[in-house]
Amino acid sequence: MHFSIPETKEITDPVKRTQYTVFHIHCNGVFHCAVRYSQFFNFNLEVQKTFKAPLCAMFPPKRMLTLSVEQLNQRRIQLESYFQQLSQDPAISSSPTFTDFLLHAQEEVKQFCEEVEITVYLVNRKSVTLAILSSDQTDQVLEDVCNEIGIEEDMTYYFGLFLVRENGKRFTIVRPLQDFECPYISLERTDNPEYKIQIRKAYWDPVFDENLVESSVASNLVYLQAVEDVKLKHLDYNEDHKTQLAALKEEGDKEGFVRLCNEIPGYCFYRWKNVVCDYPEKDTEAMVSIGAYALRIREANGEDSSFSVTRMRCWKISSDKPSTTNDEVLPYDEEGADSPLTLSFDYLVAKDELKWVTLRSSNAIVMSMILQLVVDELVRKKRGEPLRKPSDRERKPRPQLRRRPPPAPKPDPEDEVAEDGSAGEAEAAPALKVVVKSKKKKKEAPSGADLAQDIAASAFASDNSAFGDADHVKNDRVFGAMGDDDL
């Protein structure tokens, strides 16, 4: 995860009429929350209490007097460095102490908890609308979605929630949603009707497709995503593949269709265009794809280079300029070669020889997120750990519903002068604002079997013309197990 604290902001408490400073935390290039120094201080105490070993990250100390502008900026830089260093420790970044801090630091979660509606889309643009709490985190919403459409509990975490953007007749990936996010709040903060929440596959080894065959709904979702990937030419299929895929689709052989996709290069990969690389030569324009335990670079002339994840010692994100509030994670097919962001990875090119490979793209942060997910799956497989289930997740009491107060009526200009002739004091505006949809009656959703049939029918009805023309992430857990056979 890439964290930055690009700015501070003065906030006025609408009740106490006092001012205080908050630090804006950006996670993976997106604004996540505003946090006071006192919240950081309490978080640091909790980290020290939970993790007894000395921490390499230095926390900026308290000061007795009011900070000057220069001192405040120095504190911001120190807090950013502190948080970045903590996030690089897997034991800390995956702990409830860390994730709960990020989850509950969202100001809206602390102040209000309401029952709202959220719509989650499938890859074929069908959707399901759920009644959730505005404070529900990503895992909770994913579990609710899977339960609603009839995916078995054991198969829930084969899927994940992604923020996508509607682009004409298709969706483009913006980024995967993190466990510590509240999907409803993250969606509302985009303030753009083109952005949606989508459920997609969240595994990278195509072999896992076979684990979902017994579930009609899960296998249909996998099939629909495969159809979409073929339609968007994300797979490098030839004329023979094209003919076979069209025939399998016409016959309604979903399993055969997915198995054939499994054999085609590019399956289970995400792609980003217009990336500038320093491999094989400096300023090489290429398309980069990350997926089934590899990162691939395709040059403009069609030449491919593949980099195995198991041979990456570490990777880092860097920028030519300081982080700003204008940082934006772009969908994976948009131009971003002129971005100040770069993703670099240290690669074992030969025995005892490492080489840094650098990719420049506005999507460098998203690439890093996908790369981390790929490594996490590979590590889990090497350790023989089973996929987690909803029952494995620690359950906490759900927060009490707290109604958002109605907005204050706008004052009449004629009433702006008090009876004593003095100007009336305007009511302080709330510090933060989130648009909340009105509560509606929850629609009755189809059963899992009905939805599976509906999804399948919709997929088979598709037109066959679709087949036509500053942070380091260490990978020592995988890298350290390499031998000569990996070269």
C-alpha cells in the first residue's frame, strides 16, 4: 500500500466553535480520511502496546506550544514517513490495530452510521442493490453481495470488490477496494455517477477456475468475465482460438469456453497501455500486464518480455514531485506515460545478478496493488494455507445507527440583522460532507439459481461479433525460496 499525507487543513468544530488541524491521508493515490494529531498519537500508543519489538518508525513528539507553519509542515512530513514505514511491516499492516484505525478514521463513520443502499454491478452490467450500513467495510459488503446472489460461503473470497468507471458500453478498472475501506463512502467521495462498484474474480491462477465449477452462480460469473476479456481483446487468441471460442459460446459450453481461455496467453491478467519502460531500452513505449504470477511488457513491435513474480526481490513506487491532492488513479486503459509516478522492481536476471526495471505510468499505484495481491496468493499457495472464509473473519458489534441531522435552512437575507441591529452570527457549516441517498424499501432479489440462469442467458445472447477485429514492498517470502531452477 502506498500512503501519503500531502496536506493539512484547518477545521472548525460546528459545536465548540474551535479550530483544529487535520492531516489528509491518501491511500494508493486516493484521499481516504482526515486525521488529527491526537488520533495519530493514540494509534501510535496502541501499536507500541500491541507490537512489543522496537519500531523502526519514529513518531513525531508532542509540542507544548502552538506550531508555526514551518513546524506544522515538518510534522506532516514526519507523520507521512512514520505511516509509510509502518505499512511496510506485514505484521502491522495486516493487523486489526492498523486496519481498524484506517477504517474508523473516516470522519463520516465516527459521526454518522445510517442504513443506505449500494448497487454492485456484474461484468455484464446487471446489478444487485443491497441495504447496508454506511460504515460497512469491504469484506462485509462482499459477503452480503455473495450471499444475495447465491454464491456459497466457501467461494466468497474467490471474488472481490473493485471500483470501476463506466466507459461507454463497458467498465474500466480503477482499483480494487481495500479491506479497511467503506465502499459506500469511497463511492460517494468520487462524486461522479460514472463510478460504480463491481464484483470480479480476485484470484490469479487459472487453475482455481475448476474450484468453482460446482457452483452455478460462481461459474457463471467466471464465464461472463472470460467472455468480456475476449470481447475486449485482453487475450492473445489466434484465428483457431477465435473459431473455437465462437463455437463453444454458440453451443452454450461455458466450462469448455473457460478452459480454452485458460490455454490462451493473457487470461487472468490486467493490462495498462501507454507505459514508458527502461527495458529492454530506455524510453520504451509498451503495454504492461500483471496476472498469473508474472509481469509482462509488450513493446510496440509486438515483442514480449515476461518477469516472474518469484524472481522479484522487492518493488517500490516513487514520484518526481511531492504528492499532491490532485493525485488520481486512472483506469487501466487510459494514458499515463507522462505521469511523475514510477513503479520499479528489483529483478533476478541471472544467478547473483539483480537489475532494477522501471515503469512510468499514472497507474503505477494500481499496478503495485495488483502485484501485491498476486504475491499474497502465491505465498498462501506455497504455505499450503486454505482460502479464508467469512466465518474466519473476526466479528465486531455493528455500530448503532445515528441519524444525520437535516441541513440548516438558509437564512433569509432580511433576517441577517439581529434585533439589536448587530449582524447575526452565521451558523458554522459542517467540517465534512458526504452525500447520502434517501432510504428506500429494499427490492426483492432473485434467488441464486434464478440469477444464475439470468446471467447465463444474458451472456449467451451476446453478439458473437465480440470476437472481431517512495514505498518498498519486499518479496523475500517468495524470493528467499528461489534456487537455480528458477533461473
